[in-house]
Amino acid sequence: MKQIINISLGPESEDYHLETQFSGKKFKIQRFGTDQDLTKAENLLLKWNKKADVLCISGIKYPSTMSSKGITDRKTQELLDLCERLQTLVTTGETLYRVSQEWSIRNIQFQLGNNYFTNARVLFFSGIANSTLARVMSEYTDNIMFADAIIEHDIPKVLHSIKELERYAGKAHDFLKKLPIGKIASRKKQVKDLNKYQLKRAVEKANVLVIPHEGFYDYIQDFSGEDLEGKIVITTTAYEDRIDLLTQLGVEVIIDTTPQLIEPVVEDVVIEALMIAAMDIPKGKQMKEDLLEIISEQRLDPRIIYPFEPNKRVNRFAYLIHPLSQDHLKKLKTVEVISEISPKSMGLMEKIMAYSPPFVYSKVKGIKSPTGVEVEGWIITIGETAEQMQAHPPEFTTKKIMKAALKAKKLGAQVMGIAMLPKGLKNTALEVGKHAVLPITTGNSYTASTALWAAADAVRQMGLSKLKDGKILRAKAMVIGATGDVGSICTRLLATAFEEVYLVSRNMAKLLTLQETLQAEKSDLKLFVSTRADRYLDDMDVVVMASSGAQKSIDIMRVKPGCVITDITRPMIFSQKQVAKRQDVLVITGGEIELPGVDIEMKDIGLPHGVAYAGLAETIILALEGRFEDFTKGSNTEWEKVKEIYKLGIKHGMKLSSISGVDGVLSEEDIARVKSHALKQREKL
């Protein structure tokens, strides 16, 4: 049986004596704590020299990769010099520590979708102590914070980049050590309170906390469950008592970078000593190279502990909205108060809001897929009404959207959706997608899918069309703007549900091409093409307006009673006044989506609680799926993506919640009323 002696600079109270097996060999491991007494550590080294197979020292602060300097403490250096003179091989665990720190982050990032730490908000309680980990993490996110200056020197300053940490770790760190700034400042209550506030704010902003092993309890002693609930904590050698404490504080994921090759959990220096002893690595210049070779052959996956829910994961999104009118602006409390005091000032208020910087309208929480994945996000508004967007050049709005994307990234969003923009800005979303600091989707794919989903449901509720073979509706559907991006998608969707489909567009060549494509996909479909909507309009059961040009092509007074008109253009073609003229016709503007989750938190967006517009739902679906990409680019809509986002929506529990009309959500009673009027009008014909 081989013997490993662990001489720790940590507390004697944590000593242990255990026997274990590793790599087919038996080992006896003993730990001796010295409570930071380096003289005692030297004596223990001399005592066990030539008696143990491998000696290891834990608790030594490794040189930071942020500085070219080694260990400057004279007494510690003397201890290491003694290790070199002993006959028994002595290891400090530094090689395994650095490899496991880097490997842990890369392994988790890759294994969990290659996006686990993408744009994560990470707080390092000590960037210097975890410099290797910090450098790797910086490859996946710019949202990094370091609390070194606050904790080490009582300077109320959170560092926000690797460059800032490097400057601090260099001359500034050594200089501050020589000054009594910390001692002077720590006596002043105001400075102490400011430091505490700064640190609490940093913890609040972060979703990942990196806590060093040494001094673990000191780092988190001032934090409660309210501060740490829902966080991911990365640490080294997570003993059971530490896991228990983090669990009590509500931490949802604990990542231990030290590989667990034996029971119970032991420090990385002991794991390194086990490898050296098991593989009979000799003392000498080649020791580190031999150890690295063994490490590369071992399975050194980090431990991921989920205290409450297996495979817990929360992704993050942002969604950009803009008020459609002055009434929407009144959802902001300040604007509402002003409008009550001075209603005539709303015109001026609308113009002022157009110049406001992007701001968070609502935090969104509680959305959870049946797969177990959760998302949280931010609804950001740019304050411009549709009218103000048209009053300014496109560059004005583009610049604001770019700023909103930057804000979303700083918040930690991994993908951002953009609400439908007015026609004059149709290229803006495409430009933003090319240059934004995070992936952008316009939501048009799910908007098209949901609009036809809602139309089919509206036809079903009206009950005026019969089914053929229990699937296909014996009804006629027309798409105006059929050859456009969205129109061609609508055509394909209608072709799956209706017996006859009529395609209308100004370009006959494109119409014929689309007809040929659809006929090849479904040979039994009755398909008609025309450059004039009025040719067939009177006989249609469903009309989909997918182009603003439909305004010149359709007269609501000509459609037959019971017709369902779906308007997916923005701004909408029919006004409330026009729709009111035909009580026997159902005009819908799309469908809204019921989001999955029990306790969804989101401010009023003009829909029932827990219900979202299709564009927002598309963004949420992508976040749930971990698809942080430019899914729907600009106004372009692709058939394959429409099918894909629909299937992903079903997978993640999205449901059609309601059908919207020009006045908002249509109730079952509203639809029944239209049906009643339609039946009466048909009796007269």
C-alpha cells in the first residue's frame, strides 16, 4: 500500500485519514493541517521525508498568470526550496490545478451545447487567484467582473475586463500593498458601506460566481439566500459542507473544477499526488511533462452538482419593442401621469420619447419548457412610435436599435428579437443583423406560421366550412402578395389545409414558378393564379393579405359573409372603422402565443398574462433551444425555417392562446357574433 502525506497550510480541524484505490493500486492518504504555520509545515516535510511515497503541500497561492512574478513571500519560497532538497518527491498541485481550471470551462462549454457560458455575466471574487479560468472564460463572454480591488484593498471599484485586471495585478497591486489605504479606508463606515454595496450589486448582476477554494467562507460570509438564489457557482474542491451551504443559499448549479477520481472529495494536489504515485513518476526535470501526459490520458471531467433540479439550465434573451401609438406610450407610468395632467402635451411627449435612449421596459422570468430548460430575458424599448420612425431617416432608428443590442449584450442576453418595423424600415433589421453585437432575429418565421395557425383556428371556430377526409377544409383560400417572402410561406401553409388555393401577385412569371413548385409538392391541390384579386375575391372563404399592395386590391365590402381575412401587413390595411362596416366578416391580424411556465413574470404588453406576440415567442423559442443565431434575417422568411420554428415551438410547449383583430384579442363570443351575422346575411342571398 502506497502512502501519500498531504501537508496543508489550511486548518488542522479538516484533517483526515483514509484508504482508497486508484488505477488498480491501494493508497493510504493522511492530511496534516498547519493553520498557516510554515515552520510546522517544514517540520512535517522533514518528518515524512523518505517515509511517504509522495508528499504534497496544499494551500500555497500559485503565481498568477496575470503577472510574470513568482511567489514573492520569502518564507513560502524557503518552504518550496526545502521541497526541492528532499529525497521524496513533493508536489504542490499547480500543474493539475491549471489544467483542470482550463479544461473544466472548455469541457462544459462544449458538452452543454457549445454555448453554456456564451455572454454569461461572470463575477470573479478574485481574478488573480483564478487567472487561468478568467482567461478561458473571456473567450466566451465579455461580461466579466472582478472584485479584487474591493476585497483586497477596500477600493470601491469593480474591474470589468482582463486588461483592467492585468493592470491591477501588475504595478498597481504591489503599490497598493505598500500603502495603508486599506487600513485607513476600512475604518470609515461610508467607504465600508460603499464597498459592500458595490459587491452586492456585482453579485446581483452576475449569473455566474467564481469563488476561490482558499478563503471560501470569507468570500461569501456577507451574502444571503436572497443574493445567491438561482446563481451558478464555480469553485475548486467543493467539500460536502460547502455544497450544503451553497444549497441552503439557493445556488442552483455548483461546478467543481477539481476532478473526483476517488471518494471522498479531496483537493487537486492530492489527486495530482495519486497520479504521480500510481504511475511511479520519478522526481526530476521531466516530472511535469510526465504528469501532463498522464493528465491527458485520464478522464478529468469537472463535477456539476444540481442541488434542486437535474440538468438545471437558464438561457437569456432580449426583445426589442416600440410603441405603436401614443396610447402604447401611456403604459409608461411617467407618460401616463403627464397625459392625465395635460392631454394636449402627448404630441410633444411622443416627439421627446423618440430621442430617449433604449431602456428596459420589463424583466421576464418564469418561462420553462417541458424539456426542463428555462429562460429569462428583458423587453427593451426604443420609445419611438411607428409614426416617429417614419418621420426620421432610417439611420436614426438603426442607430437606436444598435444601442439597444449593446445594452442587451451587457445585460447578458444571448439572442435578441426585434418587433416588426414599419414598411419604410424593412431593411433596418437586416442591417442590424449584420453589425449587431449579438445574434438578431426578426420573428417573421413564427409570425407567418402563427398567423396561418390563427386563421385555421378562426375558420374552425366559425364552422362555416366542412372538412374533407377529416383533414382538408372544403374551402377556398387566397393569398394576396403570394410571391413575396412571407406570402409564399403563407401559400405553402394554406396548401396543407385547404382544398383550393388562389395566388395573387403582380408578377406573373413568379406566380407561374410558385405554382409549378407547389403543384410538384402536392399534385392533387387545386391551384389558381392571377394578377388581380378582384377576379376571385367574391367567392373566397379565407383571404390572406401578405403585401401592403393588397390595399389597392381588396374591397372589404365585396367579400362574402363569413369570410376570414388575415392581415399580416404592418401597418394594417383595414382600420377599425372599415372593419365595423362588415359585422359578418372576421378580420384577424395574427395569433398570440401562450408561453410555457407556471409563474411567468412580465409587465403588460397589451395581451393577457403569460401570452406573447409571435415575434417575441420566436425569440423565446430560440433561447429555450439554445440556438443563439440570426434565425430570421431582416424581412426574409424561409419555408424550411417556418416549419422548423413551428416544430420547436411545439417541442417547448408553445400554444395558440388567442386570435387578434384590429381591436385586440378576439374572444370566442366575438367570433360567434360574427358567425351569427354571417349566417343571417347568407340567408338573404
